[in-house]
Amino acid sequence: MYKEYKQLNLSQTGKDILEFWQQNNIFEKSISSRPADNPYTFYEGPPSANGMPGIHHVMARAIKDIFCRYKTLKGYQVKRKGGWDTHGLPIELAVEKSLGITKDDIGKKISIEDYNDACRKEVMRYTDVWNDLTEKMGYWVDLNDPYITYKNEYIESLWWILSQLYKKGWLYKGYTVQPYSPKSGTGLSSHELNQPGTYKMVKDTTIVAQFFLKNDQQHPLMSTLCKSADEETAILAWTTTPWTLPSNCALAVGEKIDYVKIKTFNPYTFQPVSVVLAKVLVGKYFKAEGENASFDDYKGGDKVIPWTVDAEFKGSDLLGLRYHQLMPYVTTAELEEKAFRVIPADFVTTEDGTGIVHTASVFGADDFRACKENDVPSVMVLDETGKEVPLVNKQGRFVEEVTDFAGRYVKEEYYSKEERDEDGFKPTDVLISIKLKTDNKAFDVKKYEHSYPHSWRTDEPILYYPLDSWFIKTTAVKDKLIELNKTINWKPEATGTGRFGNWLENLVDWNLSRSRYWGTPLPIWREENGTEEKCIGSIEELNKEIDAAAEAGFMPKDFRLADMHRPYVDDVVLVSSNGNKMFREPDLIDVWFDSGAMPYAQWHFPFENKDKFIDAYPADFIAEGVDQTRGWFFTLHAIAVMLSEASDEVKEVNSLVGNPGVAFKSVVSNGLVLDKDGAKMSKRLGNAVEPFETIEKYGADAARWYMISNASPWDNLKFNIEGLDEVRRKFFGTLYNTYSFFSLYANIDKFDYSEADIAIADRPEIDQWIISLLNTLSKEVDAFYADFEPTKAARAIQDFVDAHLSNWYVRLSRRRFWRSDSNTDKLSAYQTLYTCLVTISKLMSPIAPFFAERLYTDLNYATKKENFESVHLADFPTYHADLVNEALEERMQMAQDISSLVLSLRKKVGINVRQPLSKILLPILDKNFEKQVEQVKELILSETNIKDIEYITDAAGFIKKKVKPNFKALGAKVGKDMKAVAAAITAMDQSALAQFEQDGQYTVEIENAKYDILLSDVDIIAEDVEGWQVANLGKLTVALDVTLTNELKQEGTSRELINRVQNLRKSSGFEVTDRINVKLGNAEHISEAVNNNLTYICAEILADTILFDSGLTEGEKTEIDGIEIVIAITKI
RNA sequence: GGAAGUAUAGCUCAAUUGGUGAGAGCAGCACCCUUAUACGGUGUCGGUUAAAGGUUCAAGUCCUUUUAUUUCCA
């Protein structure tokens, strides 16, 4: 027996199936039942379990799940090791919030040890919720043995990778310019800088300084800028941080910006000077009344300073100009050679200042980058250990080399209130301005109010300051990264070539350092003077070093590190070759390194599981959000490519598995899930869709199908909850009804597919047709899945189920199931419909795993046709090319179109479908057409309730034809004469057209040209039949005979009666097999019609007798042909 | 500010890759149908294909600029 249901309940189905899977270990079997030597590798990008999952996680995980399930059906063994991302800032922040502490309290109010313990607990806070969602949404991933990034084994693998890079010389110490708080002595993360209240309005002293050009240089623009030997020309540059001026090393201009040279006088020294600034900013510094005023009449101190524009040029013309160092406290031969010149930068604007930016490479992130790109060295001094340091020390004071200001804080706010209140106290910026004014180097000094970031801890302004960092030299393998990226199959392609490709093209070294507490420690130990350092690559190596250190008395004997995190790892002191102590570099590494290293670390490679690693490297497929492009996708790729060069172990595996050095072969980067109006979902706005609620209400299948069928994974999805209901009604509802229909009659007829298959060729046309379509569908869906196009797969399945299977095949085949006797036609119908349903269950199972399972097991349980316990253990449907009959598909399409046209005509003339009509006319343009229609004639006739089809040829003379140019064919032939030719073709009259058809050729003459048009260059359709009701669709034309004979009328009346009785049967709750007796009251006007069609009526309504009883009052009152009648039916 | 993506009916998406009346579903309206089907059928309403310019015989599709929006990076 096939299971029958009262109604469709996807939510309940999900729960039932989940239980079935769990009890029977279906997931485990889906792996163990596939051969281990045919692996398909998937990497799970680890979620961080410290936040609640959202509906977008359902989306992302559905995509992963779909392809893993698909590949399983295709016979691959798909292991899916789960994982958890456990380090990083979000976790630290969550802990700080729940403990009510700040970073400053770490090591004070709370020990690093307790803090890290809290992090460890925090990390897994929501794992239960996550696991619950994973199960309920039907995401199959191995949760029993996940990799967890904080485990010692995982970290050991990370250390090993770092040591491989270190050995290759690709791990080095440098610096980056970061927000820095001198008072607390720490760097600030961008997150900390984004805290509310960090940016405040402050009034700073700003200076427009004069950078005098070197007169003796060779430069194309010099003849313009310094027209005589004694002309002093200066570039004007503005700064809000005068304390950075001693560190100036370049001036940046915008290449496309217009600049001018202006002759004028310095407003403080009154000396004549020529200055360069952006053209649009002239008005800001020069009064209009001074333009072209007399230079000779000017006296120092005059309110109006005369000026005149002397030259104009582009920023690009200025590049390379050399100038005298503004405040020459520190210089070197290298600086003299490469610094103090004009460079281009894209961040230069003409909003403020002079359109020329003073650049101090060590005190600005943009400055740093621009200088690096243009090979401008920084102004640095050597400290007592011989290390290069900037002119401002870590306390925020000038170093002694800056003689005039040595020891002074660069920011006024760093002085105490008492110091600032002392008589004669002047901020350093002011002192610098005074000095520059005196030296004829300042053009304008002003107070300027602007927004500047402050440390949220000390409330004092931050500095942008160069801080030590460890880098991975990714630029060393840049070319290989780019090259191998081309071998990766990106979905969508644009993400790979565009976003990712550009990122690789502009690659910089990977800044690995993080100043945190909860993360993977950097395994580098250094002597205090920095001369010797060690990079530890394994616990074994560490232990050896510890033993050596113990010998030296630095460590307790037999010390072993139980937890590789801080603070424990910081207790490890090693010994250098000359007997000095070595301390660990205090940095942690970027968490992205954790996740990017998962291919190796998840197996604790190379320390364990080498065989498992070989089987699972590289990944055949990964999928995450597009926001991971520069995150996980990059770190996976970068680490893999670097190891392919740096590690012998990885090289060996690569050559074994034929991997050029990638971590993944295909990647799907999915878009975002937005709310129904396209806004970001957020808890704050209250527009977030709660995944558990959604699954509970609609079922995971509806949610998955909706998300997948609605938009391609990489397009953003506007999530509209109403769409789920539509999916349920339209797709699942239809499929469910089809199954219900099947099970209802199959149970009545005890169909259990025990009979031998009827050869497809022996089945009726319509069965062959749906089998043909089904095969085409299988092939398409297979290709779509293989090409990572789940949306196309879902739409194809949906279209088949709705348009073809339910609304055509079943509807037209219903009578075959109803008949009470058994024959091969009926058996064929059962076998065909069964095949369709079972195949659909397999095709849809990757996307809607629960419903597909129910459908499959319900079918297969009754027939035991296949030996699989679950649809997910079955094989993907095989495509049988020999069962695909394109001609058949084509003529069935014709039948559908013709039927549609006939129904449309009926509607137009107001004759409903129950009223039979005698015939339709089909104009035929070729013999083949008639042959095709003949084969589907019966379907059309029964569908439209027409008695016959009559074919007419144009020989009869009343078909009006129309000729339409085929532009695609003509394009190549006539090119730009298209308009004229098309007009000539359209203008053909009926006789010319007839001639054209006969000759197969038609000559079009237009101005200056003559073209031979062939029949293949046009489409000819029969547009109209004189004197008939006609409808067209494409090339099809149908004419309807609307003549009603008495006989037809009576038949129509009979059908009306059948309809009324059937309605009554249904509303009375009779079984479809119950036989009845019928009594009719007040029905004399239809008695003739009924008597003439008695056998037919009785057969339709399963009646043994129909009696006319004029006195009948008990029964259903209804109306036929405008007169009320009474019907009473009784079960026999 | 930079890079990338998206923009087609009220909503969600198509449009054979440059071939000419821009389609479908949902929603609305009208009528009809149903011994599986709160399903379906027929019709109707709805479009300056974000805007402007260009290339071409021909542009939703290619190019340029602009606008909106999203993501990533500053």
C-alpha cells in the first residue's frame, strides 16, 4: 500500500524524516555506502559559534548541502568534516561585554588565564543552537568530529605552516602605521576606532608650509617654475599635524588636478616668493583685489598683497620635482637621493588645503602606502640598539635628534593640566609654526576645527604611528597566486576575475600580527637584542628547546606546555646559541590564518592523518558568502600556494594528487540575504527572519526551495516570507497532489509494480512523451548541478512537475486510471507515473531532502523496486538518450498550443468547454505538420471537447498568409539594406507570396541593389481563415466551427448533468468506486438529451438507473439550461 | 575615495548571448473548469528595460558618462 495523507504538512514531514534519518543513520550510510577511492572533497568554512545563526546561514548551508548530496547521488564519497572558528575579536568582545570589563583590565582585574578560559567557554556558547539548526534545516555535516581552531593539535599545525614559511624567508618583521595611543602604549584596532565618541571635534594649529624647490635640478618644468636664477619658488602644502613636518619625506599631488604658479609676497616675512598650489584653491589664500596689483607699490605689512598667476600645469607635470627638506634635523644619503620629491597619490583632493599633501610616511597610513609605492624612504633615526625608529618616540615625544623640540610631547593634550597652565607654555605645534614663520617657510598659519580620533581609554588624541608587525611575504608568490587563480572555477566568474583577481593584482604582504590575548600565538622567540630568533614548528621541537633552556636554568626541569595559548606560552623562555634568554614575540596571529590553514590543520597534518589529508586535498568544492572573498577564500588560496613552494611535505602530496598548488578547485560565493524590501537584515531593525520559526512554520524544504529557486546563489536574495507559501502551494502542493492521485488509484488497483515493465515503445503516445521529457529533464538537471547552477535545476524541476506532469500528463491521463477493468494501457499509465515520481524525488532530493525522502520511501516501500533505504543512498537518474523523442516533444507542444488556442476561441465566442463542437480547422503549410498533429489528435479533441479536426490547404483559397522577415538570417545577407528589404518582404501580396512559395525564391530590388530572398530567409504563417473565428500563436493558426446541431446541444446538456451529479457525489462524500441510482425532478426539458446519451451518462457517473420523477422534491436543487431541477442520488 | 556586483511590470525572475511586436509566475480584475489538486484554464490590467549619449541595418543585450543600491577595501 502507498501511504495516503490528509494534507500536505512540510513541517511535520521534516520532523518525521529527521527522525527516520537519525534512527537509521542515513547520513553515515550516505558516506559509507560510497567507495572510499572515489572521494569528492568539500571543506566546511568554519562558522563562529558565538552568535546566533540567521536565515542567511540557512541559505549558505543549503548551497553547500546541495552539491554534497548531488555528488553523493553521483557515486562519490563526500565526507564533510564540520568545524568551528574559535579565535578572534568578536569572541573577545563578547567576553568583555559579559564580564563587564575592558581590554585594560586584562592582566589587572582579571588574569589572562581567566580571560582565556572565559573565551574558551564563550566560543561554544551557541553550539547547541547551531547544531540544532544544522539538523533541522537538513544540512548534512559531520558534527561529531569537527575541527576546533583552539585545540593544541590545530595550533601545532599552524605553527608548522608558519615554520615552513619562516624557513623560506617569507615570515618577517616590519611595521605598519596604525592608530596608537601613546598614553596607554597600545595600538587600536579599527573596531576600537569605530566606537561611538572616538571622533571628536578639535581645534588644531594648521600650517601651510613653503617647500622650496631646488634651483639646480633638471626637470622639464623648471624653466617655468624658476624663470631666473634668483627666483625662489615653493610648493605649498597644508597639514593639520605640524609635528609631522620634521618627518616630511615627500609631497603628494593628484595627477589630474590643475595647479598654478603664483608670484606674490610671503605674508610674514614680506619677501617675494613664487608658490605652487591647486588652481581651484587660489581664492582661499589670495584676495581678489590683490590680483595683478602693483608689485612695486607693495610695502611689508600692507593688507592687500599683490599676486599674479604666472603659469598653469597639471599635477602629472609636477611629478619628480625635488625640494629642500623643510626641517632638516635628520637626513641620510638615501633620503637625499630618493626622498623630498613630488609623488602622485590618489587620495589627494582639493577639498581642503592646497591640493598638495605633505607626506610623512611613518605617521599616516595613506602616506605610508604612497611612499612605499613610490620608493620614498622614511625619515628615521637609530635608537640605542641600532634599530630604526621614528622622530617621535613611543611616549609621543620628539627624540633628541630633533634638537629644537627634543623631549617635547607632540600633542598638547599629552601634557598635564599643570604644565599647560604654566606661564609661557606653548604647544609644540605652535612652536613649530613660529619657527617656520621666522625661517620664511610658513605661508599661512591658522587654527582649524576638524574631527580627529581619540583613544576611548585615555580620551586623548591618538597618533598614527609605525608599530612592529609580523608579515607573510605573500608578494613573493604573487604571480603564482594569479596564475593558479585562473584554474579555479568561480561561481560567479566575475568574483574570481574581478574582485578576487584585482585583489591579487594589488597584493601587499599579509600583516599577521594582532595584539590580543585569545588566539594562536606567534611561535617566534627572540633574544632581547633581537640578534637571534627561532621559529618553532612543532611541540616536539619546542620541548627540545625547553629542555635546552632548562639546562641553562631558564626553565624548570621537565617543563611541558599543556595549553599553547597565552599566557602559558609566554612563560616559555628559550636559550640562544650564545646562552641568552629568548622571549616569545608577544603577538598573536590573524584569525584568518587559522581558517585558511584548515585543509592541513583539520587533520593535524603533517603530524597525523597523512592519508586522510592526501584523500582530501585539495577541495573539489567550497562555498561561502561573497564577503569571504578577501577573507577565507584568499587565506586558503594564499597558504596553499605558498606551501606548494615552501613545504616539501605539501609538494609531495601535490605531486601525488596532481595538484598545481591550489586549496580548492571550485568555489561558489553566495550573495546576501536581505529583507523583502532589499534592506539589510538586522536585529536592531527587527526585519531579521528567524530561521527556527521559519522552518517550524513552513518546513526546511520550503525555505530551501524558495531560496534556491528564487535567485541564483550569488545574487542577493530579497527574502519574502510570502514566497515560502507560494512555493509550498505551487510546487510542493502540486507534487503532493500528483502523488495523492497516484496513491489513491494505485491502492484501489493494488498496483505494486510487480508486473514487468511495458516496453516504452508499446506505451501510448502521452506516456512516451512524459518519459521523453523526464529524460531530458534528468539530463538538464544533472548538467545544472554539475555546473553549480542549483537555481536552474530547481526551476527546471518545478516547470516539469507543474506544467507537464500535473497539468498535462495527469490531467489527460486521468480516465486511464479510473477505468475499472485492467489492461496494459492502465498498467502503462501506472508505470509511467510511478517512474516520473520516483525520478523527481531523486532529482529534487539535493534541494528538498525531506520531502524527496518521503516521496521516495513512500513509493519504494510499496513496490520494493529499488534496494535503497533512502533517496539519498540512491543513484542519480540515468539519462536514456534513446527514450528522448524530440519530434514527440514537439508535437505534444503543438497539441498544448492548439488546445490553448481552441480554449481561447471558445472563450471568445462564449461556448464553454462542456458543450461539444463539431470541428476545428487547421491550415497546413506542410505535410509534416499534418502528420504530427494526427498523432496527437485524440489528446486535442478530448482536451477541448471537439469532435474532429479538418485540415485545409491553401488550395482551397481561403487561407490568408503572412510573411515575416527572419532578421537573423537576412542580417548576414543584406546588412544595412535591411530596412528596405524588410519593408519589401512585408509588402508582398497574397499572389506574390504564393509565387514565392512555389519558386522558393523571390527577388527584392531596392535602390542600388538586388537580393535573392530564399524561403529560409522568412517565416510564412497562415494568419487568417476567411469567415471563421481564428486565433494564432507563433506559426500556429486555428479556426473553430461554432455551428451547434441539436445533437451537439443534447450532448452538452448531458455533460452539464454529469457535472451536477459528480459535484453531488463529491459533496455527499461517496467513494469514487460507489455505484448509484439517480432520480431527476422537474427535468423534462432535458429528458430527450438524457435519453439519447443514457449509456454515456451512466458510465460517467457510475449510475445503474436514471429515473425522471416529476414529483421529486427531496434532493439537490441545481440548474441546467436555465431551469431549476432536482437531483437525488442514492448509493447502491 | 578605490574595486566589484546589481538595476527589466506593483513583487520575484526570464529573454537562445546583437535579430527587431520584451516574456512567465505572484498580486489585482472578469469569466470558466475540477470523481487528485484552497489546483488549473482563458482573458484583462500593468514596461520610456534606472537616466543620458554613442556604436550598428538592428541594442534590454556592446561602449561612455551619470544616478541608485549592495559588498569588500581604505
